[in-house]
Amino acid sequence: MRPKARESLLFDRFPDTERIANERTGAICHVTLTLSQLNFENKKIERDKFFEVFITSNMASIAFSRLQRECKEVVTNSEIAETGIMIEILNERLTDIKGQIRGPPDTPYEGGLFDLDIHIPENYPFTPPKIKFTTKIWHPNVSSQTGTICLDILKDQWAASLTLRTVLLSIQALMCTPEPKDPQDAVVARQYIDSHTLFKSTAEYWTVKFAKGKGPENADYKSKVDKIRDMGIREEEAIAVLSCNNWDLSKATEYIFN
């Protein structure tokens, strides 16, 4: 898809997005023009409060304009598209975004499509976006239960110079090179360190089951999941319990019923 056509996708769903930016900029100009007209003597608007509102509005407008540019960058950049990174804007304020990352080649996640929930805080870019996986993934730095991501730039190493593009590429890079010594999910990290082959086959199974991966389904794992399901356990829970118990059916069964 040509960059120009991709750019139009950003505002097709929310045509008022550009209007909002113009309104915010216009509001600042209006406030500047009317500053001399305010009657501070009648105490209706105190000078300190006025400047507080003015500065807050100005910074909000700058942040909104920057976020517009960042979203356009992700949507229109052909290099980003080729890596399998996409976003979908969910509201006009650009605060709620759905991301999607294609599993990198030569990893257990290859061929999978992994969705992300992205929330942009009010004081962005001075605080990082809040991002988590909504597609289940077996990865040392992602909670297998909640999708919470352990990534330094989403926490204490965040800098206002970083962008949405940078963050999404960093998450994809984390899928290629996990950091088991700084885990979000200790069980997955332990499996990664102690039995890497088992970790890889488990991650591949999760990719097929939860991320629409194209690879063949592990027949042995499927058989064990079916046996747990026959006991009245949901498939998703059966997969999680077996994975946490290194696919030992006896231990998984004991864990469930004890």
C-alpha cells in the first residue's frame, strides 16, 4: 500500500481528530489575544489560575500534535509495515490504540499475530504509554496471565524523546531476544533457562493456539490438553497449567485438584 493511502487510514475512522487539534491550537491563540481584556480586579479569574490553565492547555496541545505525528509515522512508514507492526486508533483523542505485532521469523512466535492494548496517559510524553499483550504469549518478559510487559523503556528508562514507533519496535525485538534474568513471568523464565527446548515447543504451541500461528499443532501437547479438558477444565486453563508444569500430566492434574 502506498504511503499516502496508508496515511488516510489514520483519520478515516475519526474525521474529527484534525478538528480537535485545530480547536486546541485556536483556543491557545484566543486566550493570548484576550489576555489584555481580562478584568483581574473583579476577582472572577485570578492571574495565577489563568496562567496555570494557559500553560496546561498549551502543553496538552503540543502533546496531542506530537501524538498525531507519531501515529502517522507508524501508519505510513513502509519499513514499519514490512516488519508486521500495525496500529488501529480507537478514539478521537488518540488515547486508546490497538496494536498488532507479527511474530518475528526464526522465533517460536513466527507466523503469529499478537494484539496489544495501548493506552496513552494524559501527561504523555513525560510518562510512558501503558502497553500489554491481549493475545496470550509464552515469554519470560510477559505475564502469561495478564499480558503485562517487563521492558525498561516502559518503566524507569523511559525518555520523552522516545516515540510510539520506538516502543513497538522494542517490543518486537524483545520477542526475538528474551531477558530471562529480568523476568515478568518467573515460571516461564525458569523453563527458558532450565529446559530451552521445552520452552521453545511450549511457546510455539501457544502461538498456534492463541495467536493464529500457521505451524502444526503439537500432537502430544494436544492429547494432554484433551485429557485435562475431559475432567471439566477449560482449554485455556488446561494449556496454562500443563505449560507451568512442564507438560507433566500427573503434576498438572495434581495441581488442579489440590
